Amino acid sequence: MAGGVQRRRLLAEATARLAAGGVASPEHDAAELLAHVLGTTRGGLVMVDEVPAERATTYDALVARRAAREPLQHLTGLAHCRHVQLLVGPGVFVPRPETELLAGWAIEQAEAVAAQGRRPVVVDLCTGSGAVARAILDEVPGAEVHAVELGESAHAWAARNLEGTGVDLRQGDMATAFDDLAGTVDVVTCNPPYIPLDAWESVAPEARDHDPHLALFSGDDGLDAMRVLAGRAALLLRQGGVVGAEHADQQGESAPGVFTAAGRWSEVRDHRDLAGRARFLTARLAG
């Protein structure tokens, strides 16, 4: 194609630029951005020999922004959670792959309730983009799903992602949300803020500089929101109901400790991700 640029060369140069910028997955991100620009998939790139010059210029600009650590999902406008695709951008926490583990656990719990002949009632606190709520309803379509988000901008993104799904989305504080559901909920999920205030410098630039701080930081030890969750989930759940919450990998003992100390929970345990890092806790409301 006249005026085109070889795909292999474009990808190689972009990968090198992203690696130099400290991007954790330069090859993956370089390919994702090129697929986005060309309106195809990463797998579909093998069918492309040359990239039109105009598209190559667009690609170059996106690579520069990614090398400056703007989140990949902000550049493509899309994120994924299990089998659902979500719209994301500035003002909302970008769902991480690890969150799929929490969603998968919640789906299993909801399916277990449905197997007993009851319609499972699920509440997703701190829903952000609506990723977990949407994923649960996608795989357990008979579930009654409720979600709440405090941030105005994030709530707007959640509204877009949950529109037409039947999820009951509200804007508000998880500490006071869903009084009307007290004692009726089977599963509570939450991806709360969990970063200690003094850990600012350790946070990846993609999150620190682009995710809303409301979704990141939670007091001196990062567990303020977890303490609120332990109390709120106890109010919402029916006897024997379960709660699952994501936390930082350094909180594999301290986060479950919040629930153990509360004295209202049984089967408190932590779960690791595929890399062996502590990732989320679960607990059951004791009788």
C-alpha cells in the first residue's frame, strides 16, 4: 500500500518506546493500540502487512500517551471483566484483571443460591464502572443485582455500563446504602479503596495519576473502607449470607483480620491470585 508503514516495524518501535517508558506489558499494549486504531483485534493484526500513513500517525500519538503512562483503557475507551465489555475513561477506576477472581467467586455463590430454588439477591458496593455487577448478572441472569457508587463521575460511567441490564444502580455512600434491603441479601461484593495514604509514591502512575483518589486511598492503614464494609455487610446480609472484598496484596492478614475482630463472621478466609498474591477475602455472616 502506497505510503504505508510495515506493521512489524510499527509494533517493534512502539514496543521499545513503551518498554522505555516503564509500561509493564509493552508488547501487549502496543498490539492492543494498533488493533484499536485499525478496528480489528490483536489476533487480526497478522492479516495486516502495511498500515496506512494516516493511521500510523494516529497510532504514534496513542503510543506516546501510553508511554507517558496514561492507562491503556483510557486510550481505547474499553475494559473487560470476565465476559463483559465496559466503557471506561477519566473519572472511573479501571477494573483490573484480578477483580475477575472476586466476580467469579460471587457468581459461584449466586449460582448456589439459585440451585436452592431462590432468586439470589446480590449487592455490589463501590461498584465503580459497574464491572462486578454487570459480570454477575451476565452469568447469573436470574439474579437480583443492586449496585452503589459514591463518585459522581464514576456513577455516570456505571450508569452507561448498566443501562438496560436491570441492575438497580444508586449513587451514594456504601456506609449508608440499601437500608431497604437490610437482612435480605445473599451476596455482598466490594472492591473498596485500600491503599494507605503514605503509600502514594508506590502506586503505579496509571492509577495514581488517572484513577479517582476516592477509589484508591483509605486512611493511614488502607483499611478504613474495609471496616465500614464489615459493618454494612453484616446489616445487609441474611443469616448465612456471604461477603467478598478485594484488598492489596500486602493485606492478606490485616484485611481478613478486620472481619475476624468484628466478631460477627465465620469462615473468614483469604484467596490468592494466579501469581500467588493475596487478593480478596470472603466471610460468612454467623448465626
